Amino acid sequence: MAQRLLALDLDGTTLNHMGELSDGVRDAVQALPEDIAVVIATGRSIIATTPILDALGLRQGYAICSNGALTLRLDPTAAEGYSIIDMVTFDPQSVLEKMRVALPDALIAVEEPGVGFKVSKHFPDGELMGESREVEWDELIAHPVTRVTLRQPEATAEEFMEMVERAGLHGVSYAVGWSAWLDINPEGVSKASALELVRRQLRVEPIHTVACGDQRNDLEMLHWAAWGVAMGNAPDQVKAVADEVAGHVDDDGLVPVLEAVAQAAREGVAFRDGVESAATARLEL
């Protein structure tokens, strides 16, 4: 039975900026003691997440997709290798109509869990995994959804964020990514809200939680954990809420954190105490 919970973001944290999983990170995850429940918490869709779970050797336990709107129980005996145990949806019509005015040139994608996306126009190659099919506006807004994504390839992240803030989104949760990319989820839904459900399911004490991330959609998760770790490549806004700043993802910055987490578990100390002492030791080297 798991006694500790380690939440890991994928892109920019576990995977480098080429979208690759390094041997060092994979080996460090697989070397973690068995009493640590590793829970991937990502903005990725289910289809984009499951290959990484396989590469990490995570075939049992839980995973969180779509920024908390989808929680999976991993089960190697299930047809797809998982079952959806929690799915939170919202009616996208009002927010999409508002964004259609504020961002008339943006590409829009509506998630279809386990399948892919319905899109207003074709997204740049490689940005959406799974089936991607263009549909009319009425079809985009017709049904409750777990997530809506807007993308403006020609805009910078800063320009895009200004346009989003001017739109004044209400009644939903949203996060702007490192590029001109916006994910919109049901109100109150985040990686943290889903992780809290998993923590209770596993009966892990709050003091035995660690979360590692690198983007704005990780802010709530870093607040939630007893020990929040921001990657060295994270924006200053994310680093400011973290208890520790790790190395850059492209330099396998997650590996020392994973090693410190493993050490804390073996010594039987709280993650906060164990990871903090290991972080301090690294700074003194």
C-alpha cells in the first residue's frame, strides 16, 4: 500500500523540450521505492499520456489527464490499460462564443476523451494526438466537454495572454501555456483537485506529498503538495510558489529530486524534511 505520493507533470518536467524521456529520468522513476505512488498529472489527453506511462513502466495506480478533468485508474487487465474513474465536464458554449469574439483567428479544439479532438481548423502537425476532425461551429458547442483548447500560432505567448486576459473568462478554470496556447477546464478543476481525490483514495497523509511541474497549469498542484518543486526552466511565476527550484529539464533536472524523494522514503522522514535537506545539501556542494 502506498504511503507517499509523487505527482509528476510531463512536458517540461519529466519530458525534455523535444518531448523525449531520457534514460536517466526513466531509470530514476523506476528506482523509486514501492511505497511511493507515482501519479502523472498532465495537461495531455489520454491518448498522448498512455505511451509515456508505458515508457515509465507505470501500469498500475492512477494518472491525471486534461489538467485534472480526467482521472484514470491504471489496470493492465483492462482493454485500454486503464479505466476512467472521474470525468468532469462543462458546457462550452458561452466561453467559446466569448473567445470567438476576443480571438477570432484562434484555432479551437474540443476534447473527445480517449479518441482525440473536434477542431475548428487543422492544428499544426504534432500538437494534437489522436483523431482530429474538423467540424462546424454548432458541433463544437453542442455537448458538455472536459476541455477546450485555443491556439494562435502567429502570436507570442505574451500577446496571447494579454488577449485572453482582456476576454475576461469567468465560470471556468484556465491556464496559458508556454506558447500561444490556452486550456479551458470546468470551474474549480485543476491537477490539484484531482490529486486530492487520488490522495484520499490512496490514504496518503498530506505531509507525504511531492509535486513537480514547470508551467502555469502546475501552480495549484505546487501549492497543494507538502513539497512543491518547480523546474529550472519554469517561468518566474511558477518558481515563486515552489518550495524548491530544480535544474533545467534538458539537463535531467528532475533526477536529483527523484533521488532525494527516494532517500526520504527509505529513511522514513516526511517528504518536506527529506527533500529539503537533500536540496540544501546540493546547494552546498
